[in-house]
Amino acid sequence: MISVLIVAWIGGWFAVMPVYGYVNGVIERAILERIGKFVKFQTVFHNTTEPFMLKMKLSFYIALIIVLPYIVLQVWGFVAPALKDNEQRPFKRLAPISGFLFLLGAGFAWLIVPTTFSWFASYAEEFPGTGINQEAGLQVFLVAKMLLAFGVAFQLPLIVFGMGMAGILSADTLLKYWRHGASAIFVISMIITPSQDPVSMLMMAIPLTLLFIASVYAVKFVQRKKVRIESEDNIPLEVIRTGEPIAVRESDEPVNANLGEPAIPRDDETIDQQGTS
């Protein structure tokens, strides 16, 4: 695994400048469109070692993204032999959904990148004649943290659904306290968004709340279906065939429960009856 990471790191070294140029270009355009006429803006390095360290750090980040699927497969290959087929099935079903939710969250984060930096830059308009010396790479890493935070946060519906399927949470409880859950989502979104601005918080909290409510109703549907299947499994076979309840047979003679016929007396009962006669 280390050799794969090193190879990806080397590949990431050559991909640094295209990636950095594209992401940093989106950020700078958003800032300059807002403050270009009022505040001077430039990207700077504080010392001669920073350009090299920036390429090292950014190339390592790119390498981690490249090898992440390989790492996940290696971990799954280690864990899978210890699980039975019915235990592996939920992981195989949820893994694609988890990847989709991560990409969905990262996509939302990328959409708000220009708006986020434009909102921050708007406060510089209150100080005309000043300048901003932005440290190179700092904004790019902030964007990377935003993508990661949104991707991880969008796993919440999957966690809620998994806890509901495991019986830890019931759909009725989730529906009863959905307002508390929504409030918690807004608070958590305010904390974990790296920029901590209201635009990023709302763009994370609103979709998460909608996904949370959708997952609650999904849990409710699955739990109802599970209860219905379990109740049908407990219905006697004769009821399933005829659709009518089984009538209770009244008789003075004991009835064989398996055949519905008079029970055959045991040997000791036969001897007692012969001795009496």
C-alpha cells in the first residue's frame, strides 16, 4: 500500500499546478469581481521554502484522493472473509449510496465556493485603500476542507437509516423529535463548516435536513414492511390457505393436535380400562 501511495504522490506532484491553477483561479475571480476597484489583492509567499512545501502538501492531498478507492478495497478485502454472506449484503448495498452522498455533498460545497469567498471579500469594501496579501495555497486548502466536510456530513441520512434498520432508533421516535434533529443539524453545520460563514452553513444544513426527513420516512417504510412480514410468518398454515380462522373443535375425546383425530390411549390407560371392565 505504501508503494501505491508513493507512486500516486509522484503523479500528484505533476498534477499540482493544473489543480492549483484551476481552484485558485475560481477563488480569485470571485474576490476580484467584488473588491477589484476598492482593495488591492495579491497572492504572496512569506519565505523561499513555502513554494516547495505547498507543492509537497498539495501533491500528497491529490495522492490520497487517487488511492482512496484502493485503500477502501484493501480494507474490505481484509474484513469481508470474517463476515457471512447475509452480513456482507448490507455493506455491498450501502457502499454505492455512501459514495453518491459524498459526491453530492462535495458538489454542493463546490457550488458555493465563489459565493463564500465573495461574501468574505465584501467586508474589505468597508476599508477602501487597503490591500490583501493572501498567503498562497491557504484558500485552496480551505476549499479542500469544505469539500471533505460536506461529503462526510452528507453521510448523515445513511447513518440514520442504518440505526433504524438495526432497531436502535424507531421511525416514530424520529418523527416525534424531528424538530430537535433539524436544530442539531443547523448547529453542527455551523460548527463543522471550515469557513463558518452563513452561506456555507445554510447550504449544508438545508439539504441535510431534507435528506434527514427523507431517511426517516424510508426507515418508517422499511420497519412497517418488516413488521408485516413477521406477522405473516406467524399465521397458521390453514389460515393462509383458506383465509378463515380455524374453528375450535369441541369433543369429549382428546384430540391429536397434529392430525385432528381422537388421540390413541397410551398403554397404561388401556390396561386400566381393561382392569376396570
